[in-house]
Amino acid sequence: MLKANTLLISGLATLCAPVLASDKINNYQSFTGYTGLINTPNASVIDVGNIDIGYNNMLDLRGKEYVDGHNFSFAAGLFDGFEVSGLIAAESMNDNLFLPEGKGQLRDVSFNAKYQIPYIPKDWFTVAIGAKDIGGAANNYETYYAVASKELWDFRFSAGYAVSDRISGQMDGPFAGVEWQPFEWFALQAEHDADAFNAAAKVTVPKKWLYDIGELTFSGRFYSNTDYSEEDTSWGVNFKMPLFTKPEYEAIESAPEPVVSESDELAYFKLNANKEPVTIKDLNAHRYFESNKEMTRQAATLKHALVKDGFESVQVGFNNDKQIVVKFENSIFNRNDLDAIGLVLGRIAQYVSSESAEFNVLMSKQDIPQLSLKGQVDEYREFIVSKKHPEVVVYQGAMPLPRALTWVGLMNTNSPYFKPRVTFSPALTNTYATEIGVYDFSLAIRADVDIPLWQGAGINLGGQISVANSDDFDEDAAFRYYREESEFDRATLYQTFALPYGIYNQTQLGYYKERFDFYGIQNETTWLSPEGRHKVSANIGYFDYQDYDANRDYQTIAYQFNWVEHDVTLHAEAGKFWNEDSGIKVESRFWFGDSYLALYGEDTDARKIGFAFSIPLSPRKDMSVTHYGQVKGTEAWRHSIGTRIGESHNNLIFNQAYKPTNSVSIDCKYLNQGRLSKAYLYANFSRLRDVYLEYK
């Protein structure tokens, strides 16, 4: 105990010492699931958008002893200073705990969170608070702690206090530790975890050796004087990588007046139909007035370029007041409609050189207006060249068009109708840390076909082919009712309307396969506020069994707040769901470009918490739609893991708070995953410039 007090006092004294050096020390995942040393945390957190996947064999058996087992960890940085993590602890991988071979074994899932206190100057010290094993039925590792850390030279000193109920005494009282990193690839760690002294070494494979994908770290605990383990040694391995990267677009300047030189990367804009380079030496240089013939030539060249880019329903017109109108539909930037707007505006600045020309742009989907923009072509060209923010007016839906327009060529070039779009995605059902196994899965490859027919209407077909599954998802095994089957499961006709005051309505009817065969009808009505920050949706569905006289229905109402300044959307939905469970579910999504990490909670038949991620399985720009259609990956594939809370057991529950879904919905097809709005465009304006520079 004297040694522990001495180490703690030394650590606290170090926290108060003046700063002598500020070398960055790597952050490592502890053996217990949070950023730290071996058993103890430090005040650091995983970087935003990064994930860390790890494994080690030091199993803390219900807080009573340490044995050779399996720990699987997953950690992610949600936003600055905040990390969440999960830990699966198991004595065996595949033993059935209902049978004598596995009777009495531990298999547990726990969730952890750590928050770094802001507003403390970094050259003083850092402080974090955290909790381990939040919620759940059997809280074997429930712990609450506060910790402070300070970096000096190649050292990081940490000290804190924790409360837990472990018999071993780990993390139940004062703790302290020191990390020494003499090399970028090597570190030594020593700690007192409120019970015992431990020491470990970390060896990291440099990121550049792994093609800059991530970092691989090997850990070895080579000393421990705990009385609760027969072995002093244990080992682990972790892989850390940026799963999500926040796009770093160049800052937009509003002042001073830009100075443009010939060395600028955009000093050579191609402004005429013959694509002869025109040097912009002075943005205020006199530009002569083009004749109507010249305007026609520029508009025709612009239209040809947009069709070549792959846009559909392209219409370009102008009038004698030099107002340029562009109507188009986006089918190539399926991850984010903002990219389509950016490329179209860039093309206008590239091909329209008339002085004081005004652009009017309308983006639609199957003739359903999505977003309209209005501004000056010269100002937008300055924005591309020198990042000076232009004045752009944005409308949700359609805007009044200028009068006396002359349209170039055919009124509707490259029609979107009767061209099938096939989207491939994985269909995955899985379980974690059950009595049957640490991980079980059933995987299928899914194909959804969307065939647009007329304004807002089309046919949606869907099916999947089973690819692989673990033994416990076999046809005669425990999870047989939840396996992903090879089947045709969707055939619906949909009709969408854009109504006044920001209201959208979509009805789908047809065949559904949800374990049983149904004929059903679904209706979704969505209201989007003028700025796009608030979205309210009402969903109803009614389904008849095909094989016997019975039916199912659901009714829910949902709300979304778009906190665009912080790339966060907040969601809540309440009502009666598919499996006749009633209640509410809430979710916070932290966006990183077109991906997100999410925390969610559900309270219907059971209370449940968990986290999820969504990633696009397609490039930023997809292939263009041909006469035969289009093949692409899904723009948003989601995976989640959760657990019950507030109960004495942790029984599995499948498809809680669930509604039958289609690949065609108001959110996905028309509202850019619920984000397409005036506020979202203004908050991500620099992305418009970035996409043009990439694809020009």
C-alpha cells in the first residue's frame, strides 16, 4: 500500500509541474477496452472518426480472477474528446453454455464511454471521466472513474480514482501509471490498478508499412504481482485506422478582395465551346456583350458537357437578360446530391462567360423538385478561383423561373424513365456473445432494382442470395428462423408527390416477404422546414397474410433535427412497430462526410442501447446510366450492435422497433439520407468547389 501511495503522490505532483516538452505520445487501447495502459485508463481518447479493433487473452473472470480467455474490443471516436467502446469477454469461442461442456462459463458484452473535459489548456494537463459496463443485465465490470494525465518529454503520467465492485479490487480506489515512449514504434507502461502493479510493452508496426491503412500494435504484459492470477504474462493485438475521415475542404474567404495570378491552378479556365483555354488575368477585366448567337453556343456547350458528365433530364435555357437556367437530375453522385450541384455550378462557371450572367439551377429526381439555387456566374467563378464566398439563394423544392426563356436543343435530354438501376449490398444478421457462441452470422448479397416509370413513380424489385452462415444459423440450428435466405422478397409500385409547404408523400403497394408472404401498402408523409433543420415524418402500413386470414399493421411518427454546424443529426421515432411492439427509439448520428457513427436507444418490448455505423459501398461518383440501366453499390450500408439494459437477464431480441423498408424512400431517394436542405448546403458550401476541382 505504501508503494501505491508513493506512486499516486508522484503522479499528482507531476501533473502540477511546468511544461518542459510536448512530444506527442501514442494512444493505446488497454486490455480492458478503453484508451489507457494495461488495466487503467489515461485521460486520452481515440481520435475522431478512428476505430480500434483488438484482441487479448487476459480475461477478467467476473472480477474474481484472471484466466486465459478471450477479449474482443472495439472502440471509436465519435466527436472531439469522446470515445465509445465495446468489449466481448468469453472463456471459450464456441462452447454451448446450455450444455455440460459450457455450463457456468462467462460470455459477456459490455459498453464503455469516456469523455475528455474541455476548456483545460493542453499545456497544463488533460482530465477525463468515464464509465465501463454501462447498462446490461449482468454488470460484471461496472466501473466509474476520473483520471488526469500530463505529458513530459517522452513520458505520460496519469493518476485517478475509480469505483467498482470487483472482488479483485481492480479499479476500486486510487490508481496511477506512467508510459514511456523512447521510439515512435515502442513504449513501456507501468501502473498500479488499485490492486496490483503491472508492466507491459507495446510494439507498433508503422502505418507506412501497411500502405497507410492503419497501425498494428502488439502488446505484452510481462509482469503483475496480483494475487488473483496464476500467470503474470498475457498478450494482445490491436489495429487502429480512420474508418471515417472528416473531409478537409479549403476554407472559404469572404474578404479581402482576391488577387489572382497566372500561377493559380485555375488561372486557365476553359470558357468556350471549342475548349480553347482562356487565361483569367483580371477578374474585373472588361467582357464584351455576347450576341444571342453567342449565348446559344455557350448554352449548347454547357448542355453537352452536363449530358457527358452523366446527368439525366438535362435542360438548359436562357433569355435576353442573360439569365441561364439549368434543370437536371442526379443519378451519378448517389452518395451525396451536393456533389452533383457542385459539378453543375462549376460547369456553368466554366462554359458561361457572359458578363453579369445569372444562373438558376433546379435539381430534381423523377421530376420531383429537390433543391433550387440562384446566383451570379461571375461571383461563383471567383469562388472557384479564389474561394471568395458568393451570394447564392437556395430554395427547398422548385423556384419561380425567369420569363421568356429560349431552350437549347431537345427539351428533355437523357430521360431517366424505363432504365433499371440495380443496387447491390450485403444483408447481414448476426449475434455477439450469446450462450451458443462468441459470434454467429448469416450473410447474403442483396440486389434491389428501381425502374422509374413516370413522375415520382416506379417499380421496386428486391431479392437476395445466401452466401454463408455460421453453424448456429443452419436450417436445424438455434437461429434458423433469422437466417438470411435466398429469396425474392419485394415487388412494389411506388408513387411520390411533392406537395406545397415542404411536404412530400409516398405510397408503395405490392408484395412483401417478411418470413411470410404479404400483400401490403405503406404510406410515408414527410414535412421539411424551410431551412431544413427540422423534419417530421408519419409512417403507416397495412399488410395481409397471403396464406391465411390475418393481418399486420404499424403506425409511427418520427422527428429529425439537423445540427449542421456540428455534422450531427438527432432522431426520435415513436408508435406501434411491425412486431406489434410499441414505444420509442432515439438516435444521435455523428457524420463524417457521407458516413456516420451512431448511438441509439430503444424502449418498446425491451430497453436496449447500442451503437451503429453506416458507410457507402460505392465510389463518390458512380457509372452513368446507359440505355440498359445502371449497376452500383449501396450509398449507405448500416451495421449495429446493442444489448438490453435495466433487466435481470440479457435475452436476445431480434427486429425490435422495426418497419419493413424498401430501397426507395423519401429520405434515401429524395432527401439525401435526410440531409438535403438549405442549411446543409450552406454549412458544406466548400464541398461544391471541391467536387468540381476533382471532376472538372
